[in-house]
Amino acid sequence: MKYRGTFRHRLDNVSYVITTNAGLMLCVICTYYLLGYNKAQCKFTVRAETEQAANVPQQLENVVAYMRNAENYSRFYPNIIRMTPQGNSQYEWVYQIGRPLQSPFEADLTMHEREDGHAAIIFEGADSISHDYLYCRVFADAIGDTATRLDVDMKIVLPRENGTDFGVLAPLLGADFVSDRSREVLARDLALFLQRAIANMGEINGR
């Protein structure tokens, strides 16, 4: 009888372990899907775009020449920390992106320069080389003989399998929330860049 009791006790223990582990596994699977980490079905993409304009007390040709020089972006645009010419109107831009509770990470962006009309300059990322995408369109229009209307449109798209690249809380906050915060940063950076660039044009051209 002692042997039979021990055997039954062992069966009860095995049944308990199996049931408990199955329940834990089910909880893990449900949590995995609810948090959106199913890589086959979910991506975490941050999108931000901003457009700003300014009147520049410079002749049109001076403004266009300045804005076509990609080095001015790495000098005066916050978070564009490096610009390396690659030849054939191609550049490598390194864009630094801040993250809450973590150090910033750097997005390497291969950019191509092209023109769209007489006074429009476009720097655009190459999707075939990098998943990260940056678009910068500059349009300049003369205001009389001594001033220029400058419009700049900046857009960035950063797709990831999940949000942890943007901070430990990003997956819980959601891509829309992180995109809104990124849009605020992009707008602030563009405003600061225009302020610095216009001041630098004045130093160069004496106005």
C-alpha cells in the first residue's frame, strides 16, 4: 500500500507540474501577441514631417547656392552629426536620434541630391540601401531683387520590428505617440537650423 500511495502522489505531482507549466506558457503566448511583438504581423514605424518657411534678406542665387551645400546641414542642423560626400551627388548623413532613459542611436542615411525645377533642391534617402528614410526639400523664390522666400520640408521614416530602438517604454507608448514626439523634435531642429543658416548667410554675404 505504501508503494501505491507513493506512485499516486507522484502522478499528482506530474499532473500539477504539467497543468501549471501549460498555464504559464499560455500566458506568455497571449502576452507576446497582445504587446505586438509578432514580427510576422507587426512593425513599429516612426514617421515625422515638418515644413517651415522664412524670408531671407539675400539674393536668390546666394540662397540656392548655400542650401545646395550639404556641408551646411551637418554644420548647423541639430542631430545631423556627420555628412560624408560619396561622389555623384551622393552623401552619407548620420542622424542622431534621442531616446528616453537611453543614449541616442545613430541612423546611417545614404542621401542623393537632385533638383526639381530652377530653385528647388532635394536630398532624399535611398530606400534600396537603407530602411531608414530621410527627405529634405528646399524651395527658394525671389522676393524682389534683394530677398528670398525659403521653404523647407523635412520628413523622416524609421521602421523597426518593435519599438525598443526608441526607448524601453516606446512599445507601451505606441508608434503614434513616439511619432508625435519626433515631429516636435524635428520642427524644433528645423527652426534652429533656419535661424543659424540665415545668420551664417548674412556673415558670408555681409547682410
